[in-house]
Amino acid sequence: MKKSDFAFDLPPALIAQAPLAERSASRMLVLPAGDAPTQDRQVRDLPGFLRAGDLLVFNDTRVIPARLFGRKQGSGGRVEILIERLLPGNEARAQVGASKTPRPGNLIELDAGGLAEVVGRDGGFHHLRFHVDGALQAWLEKAGRMPLPPYVQRDPHADDAERYQTVFAREAGAVA
């Protein structure tokens, strides 16, 4: 199986730019067993498809505001940081978008205050150490921005902190 097996054309007009006011009105694609055709339904129809013995798995992880912006100390080049995983000691594994990839030892002055120090790199990810007030996760809750998917072509709104979560979200930790 290749990633290209999943490539398809999706017209921009069909991509929601904001969540529906009524979550149960969200669309749901039903893939019946056998040769039955797929069905385009709504989430509110889900109970009608469940049978005794079915297993439901709920994602209870809250999305944290894991997107940050800043400037490279020295050059002043703009940087976008998307934290992928929080690590012990105010450190994180992150994707870093910059015109020139920062190297170990480089410092990024964060727009929200504080610094991110580049510790190293592992493939497409950077290992960053954050010099911020308090624990990184708590600081992100105040200073970070919600990491909306790249197909959402708008800046985050204040209500995205709650609306861009599953209804079961309890434990902080997801970054998308």
C-alpha cells in the first residue's frame, strides 16, 4: 500500500472551514459490509447502525494549542512551530517551518514571549527546549494557538479552543 493510493481530488467548496453549530448534524460516511453501496448520513444516525456486541472506541484526548510563531535570533527570519509531542523538562518534538532550517544551538524568540532553543534534529522533526514561564504545557494553554488543519484556510477563532475538540475530550495531549 502506498500513500498515493489515498490521493483524490476534493473540491475546496466541500471542505468545511468551521465546525457545524449542531455537532450531530455532521456528516458520516457509512461503509456497509459486503457489496452494499456507501451511504452519506449524519452522526445523529449512528445509533441506528449499532448492534448488540458492537465495540465503540472513543478518543478522549484534548487538542492543545500547539502552534507557535517566532523569529530566529540573529537573522530575524520568521518561524512557525507545530509541537508534535511534549517531552520532559520543557522540551518538545516539533515541526519547524522556516526559510532556512535552524541548527542545534539556534534560538527562536517566540511571539508569545520566551525562547525555544534548538537541541537537535531527528528526520523531519526538531528537538526543542523551551525557556518560558512555568511548565510548557500550562504555558501553551495561555500562549499557543490551535493547530487547525492545513485545509482550513482561516485563522483560529476564540471558540476553536472548545469547538475543535471531540465531545469526549478530557485528557490534554493531542496536537491535531
